[in-house]
Amino acid sequence: MRPIILGTVLMVVTLQTDSAAALYRSGGTQFVGFHYWLQAEDGTRLTEAQAQEGKGYSLHLRNNVGGYLSVFVTVDGVQLTPMDEYAGFQLQGNEGYVARGPFRLAPEASAERIVVLFARSQTEQVRTAQQALEKLGTLRAQAGPYGLSLVTEIVKDGAGLGTYVVHRDGGQPSTTIRLTR
């Protein structure tokens, strides 16, 4: 007796392809994220790529769910966010934080950066800029069911102008920004 092949089964796997901005706006705690932009002294909002060398900027961040924010300057290790009892600055959902600066663009080849970590749990935060850089490396390498867990998108104009950083699996979104003091 010989086996008879009656048909072929075709499986289609769809990967999550939503943009970081769409995930950020989804409103669910599955997609934990923050949105940031720079603001010039005259009030103009712009992305990091639109910033000009020699000009001063403030850094504006907004989170999509309640959690804890930590912002460090790598050049001197200073934490820009106020420190609560443990680590991280507590924010409610859709709340903002402004690091007034003035900050300027760091040289392209320089290691000078601002590191941003956001998490729903305070225990996921760190206490130093060095720990933030180490954690950032770990988070960037993580993969979840949809591939790499951290998703970043730059929106260059309109009301949503800025950079969106989202963790697709509910984990800790993080980034470095090419700014220094």
C-alpha cells in the first residue's frame, strides 16, 4: 500500500508590524512606551535628527502607561529625573516629564548621550548611568514572540512629532539620545 497525498496545507504566519507610534497609542499595558521630542528655546518642537549643533534644547518625554522613568547623562553620570526612595521617577499614564537643559547635540562619534529607561515596576530601574547603559544593552538584545521587543519610530512632522520607543511585550522600553550638557 502506498500513501496518497490528498492536498497541501499552507500556513501563513503574520508578524506584528504595527508602528511604534500606533503601539504607543493603543492604550494597553502590553505595549509599554514613551514618546520624546526636543524643544528649542523659541518653543519649536523637533526630532533629534532635526536638531542643530550649537543650539540649546530641552528634552520632553511622555509615557503611555503608569510607571517609573530614569534619565541619565553619560558624560558625568548625573541623573536628571528626581530619585524616589528606590529608583526611578513615578509617572501616571500619559504624564510628561521635561528635562530643561539646555542640552546640545553630542558629537556623532562621542559616547556622550542621554540614557532613558522607563518601566511599569520600580524594581526594573537602576541607580547609575553605568547601570543604565548595561541594562540598555541587555534590553536591546531581547527577543519576544514578535522578534526584537524594542521598537522605535521617528515621526518627523505633525502633532505626533518625535521619537516613539515601545516594548512590544510589556517590558522596559529604553534608548539613548544624542544629547549632552
